[in-house]
Amino acid sequence: MNTRSLSFRLVTWYAGVLTLVFVVLGSLTLIFLRHYLESAVLDTQARRARQIADTLIASVDRTGEQAITREVDELYSPAVNDRFIRITTDTGRVLYLSGAPRDGSFVPSDIPTAGMASFDRQGVFERKERMPSGSVLIGVVASRRYRVEVGVSTQPTDETLSQVLLLLAVGLPMGVLIAVSGGFVLVRRALKPVNRIAHKAEDISQHKLSERLPVVHSGDELERLSISLNNMIARLEDAVQSSKRFVADASHELRTPLTVLRGELESLAQDAQLKVNTRESLGSLLEEVDRLSEIVESLLALSRLDAGEASAERVRFDLGGLVTTTAEQMSLLAEDKNIRVECDAARNVIVEGDRSRMKQVVVNLLDNAIKYTPNGGNVLLRIAREGDNAVLEVVDNGVGIPADALPHMFKRFFRVDDSRSREQGGAGLGLSIVKSICAAQGAEVDVTSRPGGGSCFRVRQPLARGV
Amino acid sequence: MLRVGDLEVDRLSQHVKRAGRKIELTPKEYALLEYLAANPGRVFSRTMIIEHVWDQSFEGLTNIVDVYVRHLRSKVDDPFPTKLIRTVRGVGYGLGESTDA
């Protein structure tokens, strides 16, 4: 999963905040619940202690201490109710001590006397205390002569609290999980059109500017996004179209005057009466006219390829055969520079397409390779099958291409080194023609190179089906 | 049989002789020479030569003509005192004297 994607980040933040809120809320609930439960229990104990103190201790003079014991047993039956009751005199003598509770949650005789320090105070006072042992909550009422301690086990309270804690510990992560997965689904659903728009836009920008993004009339931000993207694509298409049309029109318009110019100059140049100087000037004029016509023809060819007028012919042919014969036809070019051209062609690599255009690709690539390989170098033409593709590689051990020029190699009028290329002719259109032909034939071309270590141009074209 | 000066081009057997001496040519060199010899005196542009001897795919690759003409010259002209292959700068190549002259 892409951790930088919008949906991932949204959900992560959402989950984090939710967990924080839940944890804070849970702790607060636990703290308040505990406080509330304990104080409620303590209130009850204190009230009970007061009752005992009021009714029984007040009548101790009349009935005697033994009677108190009996009455407490009868009225409060501490042993049955798991209560703790202790009555002590001011001398520290224990007048009454309840028996052990049935659940054995505390041992009455082990419970330290609560609030001893305050015992010598005059009058009646109340105290609520959680015993340090933690097992008994106690309410104390003390008078001048007696002190009544009433307590109860903390077990029920603790149990309630631990159940709530358990509930929170299980419920909280589950809640977060449910909320997060729900959030994830929601975010995914909300962002799905964005992904679709992105894919489609990529597709359009690469291949067909005439297409548009689907607009969902949902009235939301995405509708606005797709509409504005569509407007942008429309303007882009317009710009590209008009620039293509301009190139096509301009090169077409230039063609006729150039032909006339050329014809006139040629007939002038063949006039034998000319002075040598004039003849030379005419010659160099003609060379420039030639160069111009060549550029114009290349541009015209490119705009025809762009317009899709290219795939007139679709025949099956052997790529290896085509490359071998083309290399033979150009052998003198290589020989002239003492370059060895080697052909390593797998047999029966059959592709389908426009044979003469494919030949143009081979011619341009091989010519380039010979041009930019120094005397005595090597050029290797390799034709092979790779899966469902035919692959043609033109490898040279020439000057190579600087890394920063590589991405521009197939751009129109691009030259690695202006001065170098100009003297060797060419307007920087050869490779863009190669690229355009390949694109029109469903082939791909790319280049790898090391400066000083030669270059490798690679054309990949699907093999003809059923071979 | 085509004759230009002391050059003989036999179109049937594709043999080339100059001053009675046989000259060995590669198929492309022969095609180029035959094209020039068919219209002695006429000057052909590189584009015309390419279209006739090679094919359209080689257009724009004008130095291929120069290279082949140079090789042809070294075989046909260099060993002999009179030069037959003529260069008209900016225009192209021709065989024999200009028809205009």
C-alpha cells in the first residue's frame, strides 16, 4: 500500500485521533466511576455506623454492653451480609467484632482501627475511609465513649470497575477498528473517481488528446475538477493541433518555391560560360537549397506520420532480411570510414507493418551509428525475438551520448552538439522520424548510451501473429 | 550497350570496359554507372540518383551518393588520363561532357 496516498494518510490520522479520544474518554469514565461507586458505598457505611451509634450506644446504659452485641447481630447480621462491624470503647477494648464473611474477602480481626488519631476528640464525628489494605471500605462514627466502624468488602466495587475496564479494553479497539475500516471504505469510495480521473488523464495526455474525461454530474468538487481538466485538455489539443497544422502548412507552402528556386539555380549552374567564382557561389547556394528542401521534406513526412497517414501498407516481412539487405546497400558508407558493420540476425523474425517505413528506420539508425562512430569502429545490428516482440538493436562503439541529452534524443531539431552535427549534415530530424514511424507502427524505440562507450538504439515491435 | 567516350557498359552481361580494359564493379556501383551512362552529359541530382539506384528510404542521406561516386571514380576514372565523371557542385553528377557545352 502506498503510505503517501491520500486515503492512507486520511485514515491513519483519523484512527490516531479516534484512539486518542477513546483512551481519554475511557480513562475519565473509569476515574469518575470509581470515585462515584466508592463514595456511594462509603456513604452507606457511614449512615449505618451512625444508625448503630444512635440507637444502640444511646441505650447502652439501660441494656448493658452484652445486649448491644446481640442487637447488632440481630439487626445487621453482619456475617450473613458480609459486613464488617466493630465497636470499640475509648480504652481500646473491642466490644463487638463481626465474624468472617462468607466470601472470605477480609479477616475482621486483621483490619486496623480506622481513624484512631481522631478518637480522643470530643463529640461525634464521622469518617469515611478506604482502608490501606484495600479490601474494605469503612465508615466510622465515634462518640465520647464508643467508636462504631462499619465496612464492606471492596470486591463488588472492584469487580464492577474491572468489568467496565474489560468492556473498554475490548470495546475500544473494536470501535476504532470498525470506525477505521468504515472510514477506509468511505475514503476509498470518495477517492475512487479521483483515481479514475488520474488514469484517464494520463492515458489522454499520452495518446489521444481528442478524448475527454468522463464527467460525473455529482455537483461536488470532483465534477468541477474533471470539468476544468477537460477544459485544459481542450486547450492543449487546440494548441497541439494548431502547431501541427502550422508545421504541415508551412512545409507544404515552402515546397513549391524551393522547387522553383532549385530548378532555376540548377539551369544557371549548368551554363558553361559562367566564371568559376559564380559557379562556386551557385553551387553553395544549391547546397543550401538542398538542405532546406531536406528539412521541409522531413517536416512534411513527420506531419503526415502525426496525422496518421502512415500506415498505408501492412505486410508481413522478415525483419532480419530487411536489415541485412539495407546494411549491404549502405556498406560503402561504413567501408569509407573503415567501420565494420556486423549483422547478427535471428532467422524468421516476422513482423507486420509498412516495409519501406521500417527500412527508413533502419537506414536512419545505421546512418547515425556510422556517422558518430570514429574511423575503425564497430557497428552491430542485432535482430532477435524477445517474447512476443521482435527486437532490433543498433549498437556502436562510437562517441556515445551525454546523459543529459538522452531524454531529448528523439525530439525534433535536437542535436547533441550543434557544431559537430552541422558539419556532418542533418537537421536533427532523423531520429524524430524514426520515433514517429515506430509510433505509427506500434513499435517502441529507446536509446541507452555511455559517453565514450557507444550507444545502443533499440526498436521493439510485436511479432506478426500466427507465425 | 552504352558508350560514353572510351567507356563501354554492357547492359545485358553488366560488364564494364574502359579502353578495352575490364573494370570490376559492385552491383550498386554498376547501377549508379549505368544510370549516369544512359544519359551522357546530363547532370543528375543526388535525390534522383538515390531514388533510382537505392530507394526512397535513403532520401536525406545524400552523402551515400558522394561516397559511391568517389568509389566509382577510383575505379573508372583514376587509372585513366581523361576523367569522365563530372561533379557539378550543388547540382549533382554526370558522365561525359555537358550537353549544354
